[in-house]
Amino acid sequence: MAAWDLSITVEELGPEAPPINISVTSDLHIGGVILKLVEKTQMKCDWSDHALWWAQKQQWVLRTSWTLEKCGIHADASLVFIPQHKALRLGLPNGCTVRLQVCFSGPVFRTVLGICKMLNVRRPEELSLLRPVEEKKKKKDQVVEEVYDLTEVPRTSVSQACLYNGMPAHFADSPQCEAVYRMLSVPQPPPAPELISKQYRPASVVDKAHINSRWLDSSRSLMQQGVQENDRLWLRFKYATFHDLEPKYDAVRLAQLYEQARWAILLEDVDCTEEEMMLFGALQYHISKRSLSEPQTVNSNAAMDDLESALQSLEVKMDGDGSTVNDMLDDMAVPELSGYLKIFRPKRLTLKGYKQYWFKFQDTCISYFKSKEDSFGEPIQQIHLKGCEVVPDVNVAGQKFEEQYARWMAACRLASKGRSLADSSFQSEIQSIRSFLAMQKTSGHGSAPATDDAAINSYSLVSPRYQKKYKAKQLTPRILEACQNVAQLSWTEALLRFLQIWQTLPDFGVSYVVDEVLGIAPNRLIRIDLGVGDVVKTWRYNNMRQWNVNWEIRQIVHEFIGGYIFMSTRSREQSDTLNEELFHKLTGGHEAL
């Protein structure tokens, strides 16, 4: 049994205080070391949140039952006795900054759970932390950042789902905390055009890949990744699979998700057409107006909520039981689509790339023939759509072929997921596309509803590309005209519609990593040709049995792929308790499977 003097620095004694030496033996457990240390400080305070940080190894010593010998701690070890929870500044999706006490000793995954519990954000597994992009600011542009401080809220007071005046109990303690909750749960006004133009905008997919390299490792602690007290990190939605969105309980989650989507549109992180941009602008304007006039508080009764949930579950079961026979009959007579369509084949020596054929859509395949009469024979070509990329392309201004487009587009979307036209979601997919097209329609007369043009700053509602392309007086009537299609929506309906349209964009949910470049989406992994920006290879997660990544940033790739597989295991019937072990197993690499 070896004996020596162990030197430990106590943070509470101040930076100038010398380390404290205590006599230890190799069989002394960590709890005994802490007890000796606390007695020697002769300070009376709550030490329950403190733990030992091993500076040389860059790791926490948290197993108090382990002996010094088992931990590998010897006389040359440099240990620091510090709190496990410290203040951190978090940049939120809405651009605001909150300061709160977070866990520096547990894995980042668990730290995010605590942050989301404090901020009242459900489904915290969808979010994570990343280092902010360094912005070069001129001295004249430097302003004092407003910080919403929540460090005084006791961690023990943050409990589940107890609402007072429509907000969690720990936000109802003071007017200051109520102001913080309103900031979290109500979208911010449209940003000034100058603010949009000053924001960092990635110029290429390579730039986007560099941003994604800033995500923190979910399996390691903040301290292990060099994060210090009062540092600033971003809290963002990392995984683009938003499970069980419920406006009644998700006021903060919806508001912050909307803000992240809005900035993705304004900073051109995802591409959209001109008509879609006008619609996004109209929805932003409508949401901003409604958020000022509609009360956002929600009064909830736990007993009634439980009853409502039980009735909904019963309704789902009864619907499922009653439709079994019909589903069987539908499967016996598989529906199909057919009609004359034009196929585009790019040719170098001629400008004419479109040619008309008779098309048939059956199961998850498209076949085309020279004419309808030839459709009973062998097709010219049969295209299997399972796993394909479906990119929308429709001229809304022409207002032609919309019904045909909605049906074929819905069929293609389902087929890419391996579903046939007999799938129960086919009609709802068609209706969703019809609604989206209807919202982009204009009256054709160029007239906008009478309103005070000074009340709308159209440059606050569109990306810099359209700020340069059009004058404000050209944008304003187009946005106001688009507002006619959303004017009947409530604040919550408009917000949900904004998110739904955002999720239909071709680039939605694709996170680019490494310089090759790889794109990681909720259901697939894609490889991009940097020369033209096209997808050259797609791997569907449901077809992957294992994967191996050889790049230096393999942890990022593993986290995205494993994280999305973890998200797919969630169901409405499951409790809110997350299987953290499964998450770390899936995001730890291909060896986990």
C-alpha cells in the first residue's frame, strides 16, 4: 500500500490560493479524498455539486467509490476541486442570448437535456450545442449584447409540466422571468435588413460542411471539449425529424424551430423559388402581426390532458381495427396513375430536350411507352423510384397542370420511400401539395389589399438575393398579395404552415460534412459532385447494416447517422424518458452495431 501527499486546487479559495496537500494512500476511495479536502478547507458551504477535475487527463473523476489506485491517480496528478454546474451563455435560434447554469461534467447529450428542461423545450434529443461562427466586427458595429439571465433559477425548482398562467412555474416567479419566457415562446419581429446582410452566409456546400464541423461531441463533457465558464455556444435543432409537435405543449419549441427555419430561409441556407420566397415573406408578416394581437398563454389541466390523450389513443386503435378489411381489398386492386407526360432528356446538339410519352405509375415504378396503345406491351424503360431524390419543379404562375402535378408528385414522394399508391397517406400527400400550390397562387391582377405600406419592410422578409433583385416598392405588393392566401390562418396555424413548407424544400434537413462532400439527411446519406452540385450517390439508412468512416471528423458523421436512426425508434406511445445508452451506442460508430 503506497502513501503520498496529494496536491489539490480548490476553486472557491480563489485563483491566488495555493493548492491544498492531503495525505492519502492508494486504497483510499475518491469520496474519502473529497471528505479530507473539505475538512482541510475549513469552509462551511454546500459542496454537493463539486467534483474533481483531472487536468492532465482532461477528464472528470466522478466515481466516488473507486480508489486512487483504480483511477490511476498518483502523486504527480494535478487535480482541481470545482463545481460541476457553471454559467454558460447560449445563443438561441431567435438570435437572443440566455445565461444559465449548465452541467459541465456530464456528456453534452445530458447537458442539453437539462438546458431544454430549464427552457421548457420538449424532445431535447433533437437539439445539440455547437461553437458559434467567428464574426469579424468593426469597432463602430460593436454593441452591448442583451443577455437574459436565468442563473438565479434553482435547478431543483425546474420540474415537469406544472403551469401557472400558461407558463412553467419557474418562469412565473418574477416579472423578469416572465419576460424571458415571452422571449422564448413568441417569435421575434422581422429582423432589420442591415442585420440580415451582416450575418455570416456560407457561400458553398464546403462552407456549410465547415459549420457542421463545429458541433460538439455528444458523448463527451463540455470541459473535455475546452468549454469554459461564461463561454458562448449556440443551441440549435440538429436533427431534422420533429417528433410529436403539439402547439398546446410546445410553445417554446415551435417558436425556436420557426426562428431557425426563418433564418435558414433569409440566409439562403436552403434554396427556394421566387414564389416560395414571397409566400415565406407573407407568412412572416402574418405571424408577426398575429403574435402581437393573439394571446399565447395556454391553460392546461393535467386530468383533462390525460383523458384527452387516452381518448385519442382509443380513437387510433378503433380506426385501425375498422379499416383492416378495406386495406386488404385495396391491396388486391392496386391503383395506378397513367397519362401523357413529357420527359426531359438533356442533349448537347439540340435545344429540344422534351418528348411526350404515355406513362404508367404502378407500385413504386414508372414505365413509359411510345403511345397509349403500346402500353400493353413492353415499356421503353422502367424506372424504379425507391430511394430516389424527388425535387419539385412547378410553374405556379402558369396555373396549368396543377392537379396532374399534385398526383404524380405525391406518387413519386411515396415511391421514393418505398410506398405504393395504395398507401393510406397518398390522398393526404396530394392534398398537402394542392394546399401548398394554392398558397402560392396570385390573383393575376397585380392588386394587393389596402394597407399601410409603411407598416411593412419587405427587405426584412426576404433573403439578400431578392433585396438586390427588386426594389422594396416592387416586393411589398407581391408579399401583401400572397398574404391574402394566409390571412385566415391563426398565429399557430401560420407558424405550422411555415414549418411544413420549409420541410418540403429540396435541401431541407441536409447537413453537409467533409470536403468530399457528404450530405446527411433524416433518411439517407448522399454524396455531392462539387463540380455541378448534383447528387451522385444515395444510401438509405434502412438499407444500411453497418458503416465505416475513415475521415478525421468521423465522429460527426457517426453522430448524424446514428442520431437519425435513434430518432426513428421514437413513437407516440413511448414515455418522455430517453434511452441515453442507446443514443451513445448508435452514435459511437459502426462497431456499435
